[in-house]
Amino acid sequence: MVFHVPVLLKETSDLLLTNLSGTYFDGTLGFGGHTSFFLNQLNKNAKVIATDKDVAAFNHCEEKFSGDERITIYNSSFTEIKNISLMENVIGYDGIFADLGVSSFQFDNKEAGFTYREEADLDLRMNKSVGEPAFKFINQAEANEIADVIYKYGEEKNSRRIARNIITEREIKFIKTTTQLKEIIQKVVPVKNLNKTLSRVFQALRIYVNNELEELKLFLEKSVELLNEGGRIVILSYHSLEDRIVKDFFKHASLKCVCPPEMPICTCDKKSTLNIITRKPIIAGESEVKSNPRARSAKLRVAQKI
């Protein structure tokens, strides 16, 4: 079974691991691709704490890393980094990492319900025990709410038409599966645009039910607090919404002043907390994209604690 091919593996490792005997946090362990590589580089006295919301990923990695005492794994959101650090008696990290992509396993495993290419319950939750599935939202929400989610998180211009058709179809039959939603979208979107639109709608619903963007913002804020001086935060993102949040957060954290330009003197008392290492995001090379097409949209950004 193919779980996930790690993206920008060497680049990530080189930029993250500044202290080979240090303490590191991986907020999106997945099936352990990046972390396996990190552990191979780190010394025997290093420490890695990792989280993942997906139960299948957690169970897999519990077994995968069972013989390595350097790593501790939690079946939890990376937003719990502060609480987990307290439990682990970790005061600060030399590096914090997150790969924000959905794993190949989740896309390819039809039971996970992340893809429109296979019929499954329209769930889209990373952790099936938290929150409500996507099908509940689209069967209960008003048309404008559904349209707003599709437009805001999927940047889909046909969001209003799709939302109206969802309302029409759910009056006839309860919408429960990925296939049902796909058929609803097919009725209002030209064939030439269908795959892109399906990807955007499923992405939008996934982001919404998992509260992904708000969790990312919270994770970034907590991470900066927990970085040691000189420690680095390394983030891999795969779509413009995530990348914009990371870019804007790093930029704001790097500023020494946020007063309006017309202010004669600084009154904001802001302090710079990060130094941006990657002025432009690192992207996968042609050979990596050829061997792993999902690397095409990846953007790697790095900042260092001052």
C-alpha cells in the first residue's frame, strides 16, 4: 500500500535540522515519511514529538516507530502543541514542521471519503470522531452559507449555481455520498471545467469541516512562542489559501513596527520575532514533479526565531 511520497524531503530536512541533538515537533506526522528521514539524520539523544489527527496514520506510526525511543506520538491536532509540550516537559523546540497536504493514502483510500473519484460517505473529516461530516453541512445549511464556503475556501466562481443545485437536489433526496455531490456539480458545470471545479468544491468542504485555516493560524502563533532562539519553523503548503496565511504570518512576525506610515514616531511597541529565511517559497524541481505529481503545487517557507 502506498501511503505518501514525502515532498521536498532533503530541502525540508536541511532547513529544519539545525541542531542534530535538538528537540523537534512534527505537527502532521502522516505515515512518517518526513519524520523517518529526520530521525535518520538526528543523533541518538535528539527528541521528536509528533501529532496527527488521522487515526489510521497514528496507528501506523505507533507501530512503525515503536523501536525508536526518540519519538513520541499523539493522536491529536497540531494546535495542541502547547499542552503536549507541557506534558512532555519541553520548554522549547529547535525546529517545528508541518506538511499541510492531504496524504496519498487519504486521497486513494475510498473509505476516507476525500476524493470524488470513488463512492464513499461525504465525510471529509481528518478525525472522524471530531466535528460533523460534510454531508450534514450541505443537507442543513442555507444556500448562501454553502456558496460562501465553496467560494471562500475553494475559490470557485460557480459557487452560487452549485449551492442552488445542492438545495434543489436535497429536497428530492438526502445527499450522503461523494458520487451524489459529483453528479449535482456535473449538472451545472461545463465538462471542460469539471475536474477543477470538483477539486475546488471538495477542497472547500474539507477545509471547512476540519477548520483547517483557523487551526493553521493558531498553530503558527503557538509555534513561534515555543521556538528556541535560532529555532526554525518550516511549513509545506499546497494551495494559495494556506500559503497566503503562512506568508502573511511570517511577514508580520518579522516586522519591527506596524504603525501607519503617517505616524511620526513608533507607538506600537511591536518586536520582531522571526527572521524570514525563504524570501520566495522553495518549490519542487522538474524531476521531483515528474516522479511525484502531487509535489507540483507544494511551497516550502521557512522562518527563524530571533
